Amino acid sequence: MTTAAPPLVFVALLVGAALPFVPVVGRAARIAATIVHEVGHVVVVVPFGGQIRRIDLHPDGSGEAWVQLGRVPGAIRWLVRVLNLYAGYSAPLWAGVLLVTGVLHGSRWLPVVVLGVVGVVALLFVRNWFGLLVVVGFDALALWVAVRPSDATVLVVAAVGALFVVDGLRSVVQVARWLLTGARVQTDFHIAAAEMRVPASLWFVLFVAVNAVAVWLARVPLAESWEAVAAGVRALV
């Protein structure tokens, strides 16, 4: 069961959820979600023998992970390719869920682990100067949360978690809109379509289905967290 969180936590959640839609500030905030997106590729590829040549982060909030699967065993290469495809857009959503859950449960170490993994992996693979500056800031946040836990760090983690969830959903909806309008863009789904001769729209539908199954499997803790957030927000308003 979740613990009773103070009202300021729900204020922080609302602030974090609103950040992606604030002009200028929203673009800066979305770069943090982009870091998690690109780290998601690393986490699912490297354990199977894949290589990440570099990660680049750009001021417009976009990013690129240069992935090589040549050393992945041929029998599972197709599976790793699919995991790599889905990991990017899934990573911010689930990282945000873990951060918010950690806050609601009063867990100190869950947010530390999530932020720490993202920070360390990003520091190892980000190569461009702008990206390195952003990652250093992200790592400073993770170190602060780990070393100096306080009411302030709890509020920041809550806001960052909500930011990741909402920006992750925003990105998924944006991709859906691009697919429906036939926009000329290069998302993970379009790259996979070019490589494996399967339409980007089908990859997207399968992505939604896979995440829907994951949500169903985690439905009990997710429902508890959602009820706690909904009750807290209702109490505020």
C-alpha cells in the first residue's frame, strides 16, 4: 500500500505534469526525458552484445543513439532489434512511473537507483558537448537525491517523475499524429520500418499493445499509485 504523501508532493506532481507544455521551459524539461529515451536503447541492447557508438542530445529536445547489433547472436538479433525499437519511447514512461511510485511509497532508494542508472549510462555514452553539459546537470540532480535526501528532494523527484510520464505520453501521441498525417519524420518506428520492411504504423500498434500488456501485468501497484495521486489532487482542489 502507498503511504500518505504530504500535499506538497501532489503540487509537485502537477507542476511536473505541466512542464512539457510550458513554452521555452518545456523544451528544456523535455531534454531530461530525451536522456531517458536514449538510455533505454542502451539498457536493452548492451546486455545482449550490442554496441552503442554514441548518444547525441540536441538543444531542440531531440536525441540520437547510434546502435550496432553486429555482435548480437543471429538467433536473437531480431528480438534485440525489436526491444531496441520499443525501449526508447517506453523508457520515460516507466522511469516516471517508478519515480512517482517511489515517492508515494516513501522509498528513498528506488528514485536513487532510477536516476543513478540513467545518469551513469548517459555519462558513459553521450559524446557531444551540449549533451555532456545536460548530463552533468542530470547527474548532479541524481547525486543530490542520493547524498542529501530531504523534503526538497522528494518534491523534485515527484516533479521529475510526473514530467517523464506526461512527456512520454505526449511523445507517443505525437508519433501517432505523425503516422496518421503521413508526416516526413524519422522516429524509431520509421527507422525500423526502413530496416525490416514492416510499416511504421504496424510497429507503433505493436508498441502500444506491448505496453498495454505491461500495464495489465503491473495493474495492482499502478492502480494503487493512481488512486493515491487522484485522491491527493482532489484534496488540493
